[in-house]
Amino acid sequence: MKTMIASLTAALLAFGLGAGAGAGAIAQTPKTVLIVAKNIDDIVSLDPAQAYEFTGGEIVSNLYSRLLQIDPEDIAKIVPELAESWTVSADGRSIVFKLRAGTKFQSGNPVRPEDIVFSFKRVVALKRPPSFILGQLGWNADTIDQMVRKTGDLEVTVGIGPNLSPAFALNALAARPGVIVDQVTAMKNAVGEDLGNAWLSKNSAGTGPYALKSWRPNEVVVLEANPNHFAGVPKTPQIVINHVIEPTAQRLMLERGDIDIARNLGPDQIDAVKDKPGLRVETKPGATLHFLSFNVKHEKLRNPALWEAMRYLIDYDGIADRLMRGQFKVHQAFWPAGFAGAVTDRPYKLDVAKAKDILAKGGVPSGLAIDVDIINSAPFPEIAQSMQSTFAQAGIKLNLLPATSAQVITRYRARSHEAMLLYWGPDFMDPHSNAKAFAYNTDNSDGNYQSTTTWRNSYMPPANVSKMTMDALAERDAEKRLQLYRDLQLHVLKESPWATTFQAQWQYALRSNVKGFIHGPFADYIRYHKVVKE
């Protein structure tokens, strides 16, 4: 551990970001630089048409802007960004966006309607994981030219497919793949037909408050203030996000003054710093849900009795109260508590005797062994070990397979796992985002890739459940729509090959002089542009 801390501190000093002055001295980071410690090994790409992981989403949201966005400080509001206004047609099938005049990309190029058209077409053409969000609007290779058009010098008109609420469409456009990319810069750096994908994976071409200076995988991300940002240049010129896996290392760096924010502290580290002078701890409600799932491509995992027993073999309260101590709350439905339409019923608790009875009556063989993929950093090993212990009491052996976030997620997307201990965050602020993931699948074939929990676990819900999901999407009466989502949650809660277990509560520690850091419920709503160091 001492070697790790020494090397990390040396790296910061090499950047010119630390100012420790001898044994026992407290380092002081420059006021012009915010230094963050975080596990960033889940970043696969920083191209907004491809980034689909939590850290990637956070970075993209500080590099790019959308036509409109959910206000990170008040998620009940949609506010304009690159569009100054929009108008929904009388039939609800199109939306006209009026763009801000004089807006520029970080390159200095003006933001034009052509850039909006290019950005949306690019997402559809690249077909990377986030593309399904815009695809839900009826956009595909055959329709995109008609549905996304320049209709004026500062005007773009987008079409919406049938049976979609305009409110749903606006929420989808406010999601990550709705960000706008500088067409001129992207195409200048394109290779073949990649529309700049390779270059944008490690560079930026946006209008956000920051531009990407560098990303070295599993090492560091450096952001620099965008002098052309339409809302003003950020007060903190540089953001440095260092890859630090160990929570204890993050805590020690914070206490030494080598960093300004520690993002992945566990309960022990939070307890250690919460009362220390010069530091403070903040807790924010999250939208991330954790779950244990079975991939029913494997015959041994298809028995519904196993699914039911699983829900009684998890020590929900013990994990939340004793292991996580404020960082998780027990939540068993697929839409987070605190959001409109959420079901907060908790019908399951640890009951080994009941689980054993269900397994015996359902014909599940004793001694069943299941491989479980887990991320090799907190809190996953601790949670997995608790589950391993309680499952063993019912005669089920969980073999834990730890790996990096990127490796685990890659296996999950390839459906090559048996069981998975993972998390899910909504893609945008609409209950359909999670309903589509947990309650819909009408084509389970290997070639029909879907960014959903159902498909990735090779599970097809009953046809009436998938139909109800689409009925809820089309319903324009607000309360009827929410009730449909409540009904879906109750069904999935009881009949699916996974157990939703916890809702994350974001806890992190900062130096007391750091003000203005915004941590919303999703990774997309983490913002640095208001940060100042007093």
C-alpha cells in the first residue's frame, strides 16, 4: 500500500499538481486544478456515439452539449442547451428546434443545423450500444434522412415514430447519444467509414464546458476548460481524474492533500474521514440499481424455482446495513425509489429454510455450482462473498470470477456468463428506460444484440409483458402510464431470472475548500463546470 501511495503521489507531482513539502506536510493542490481519484477502468471509449459505461458517460457529459438536457440540479426540469426553444407539432409526430445563435465548438467552428443532423445520423450509422436510445424514435438507416432535417438557418426538425409520447422523445434526446459533435472536425479525422470513431474515442469535438486533453486507459483523464463554452468559461481550468482502484489509497491521498475529491470510498473510509478537519462527506441519492442475474442460455439456470429461491438467499439488510452502511438501500423493483411510478415493495428477505423448500419442490439438484462474474473492486467482492455464504447454506455453490469492469461488462454483452453481479443505471429520465431493459424482449436470437438486461441474460418475458411495456410507452395519460409501469415492476419483481437488490446512494469525500461539484443521480449528471476552490 505504501508503495502504491508513493507512486501515485509521485505521478501527481510529475504533473505539477502536488506541493507536499516534507514528512508530515499536507500537500496543497493548485486552485486552477481539481484532482479527483476514481476507478476509471470501465472506460471503453469517449466517443459519445459509443460510450455506454458510467465513467465514459460522466466524461462525455462534460465535453459535449445536447439540444436540451435534464437539469442536473433539478431532475424534474428539462432545460435548453444548444437549442433556445422547441415546438411540438399538433399531431405530436415532430419537434422543431431553434438553435442558439453564435454558439461555437471547442475548435472555434460554429454550431450549425448540419452538425445536429450529422450527429444524429452518426449515432444511427455507427450502431454502437447507445444508438438504441435514438432508434426508439423510429430512426434507422432507412428513415433517418426523412426524420432529421435542416429546416432553416438555425432550425432543425426531428420526426417521432408512431405511438410515442413527445415527452418520451424529449427525454430520449436529452440522453447521452443526443450530444452534438463538430462535423468538420470529426470528418477531418475520420478513417475509412468510421465517421471519426477511432479519433473521437480519445479526443473531443464538442461544445461542453471542457475539452479532452488526454485519456490514458487505467491511468488518468485530463480535461481542460473550453474557452468557447456558450455559458461561460469554467472557473477551474483543469480537471484531472486519476485511476485509483483502492478505496484506502483514495482516502490516504485525500488526507494528505494530494487530491481534492475521493469518489470510491467504502463505508470504512467514509467513517474514517467524515469528522476530520478540512474534509467533508456528501451523500446523494443515486439511480443505479444492483442485481444478481442468471443467464438462462444455460439449461441448469432455467428452472423458475431457482429464480424464486435466489430471492430468499440474499441477506439484503445485512449487506445494506452492516457491509455498505449508508451507501446502499434495499430496493427490489426495476425503477429507482424517488422517481415517479417507482414501486417500493420489499417482499423478499433472507430465508434459507424457505429457499431450500422451494428448491426441493422445484427439483433443483443439490450441489448446483454457478459461476458468477464480478467486478474486482469494492463493493462487488464484499457483496458477492455474502451471497456466496448464504447460497451455500441452501446447497448452491457460487464460484466467484473477479475481473475489471471492462472485462466483466464485455462478457455480459456477449452473453458468455453464467451469472452476473452487476448494476444498471437508466439511460434517460423516463421509466421506459428501465422497463425496456427489464420487461421487454421479443427476439432472443444471438444476432439481435440488445442493450437490455433481458437479452443479455437470454430471457424472453411472457408476450403480454413485452406488450404492456410498449403500451406504457404509447400511453399519453400521465397517471395511466405510471400505473402501467407499476404493474410491470410488480410482475418482474416476482417472475424473472434475476433479483434486484439495492439502490446506490452516492457517497464521496471532498476537501472543504471545494465548492460547486454537482453529483446528480446518474453518471450523465455529474458536472465540474461550477467547481471553485476557495
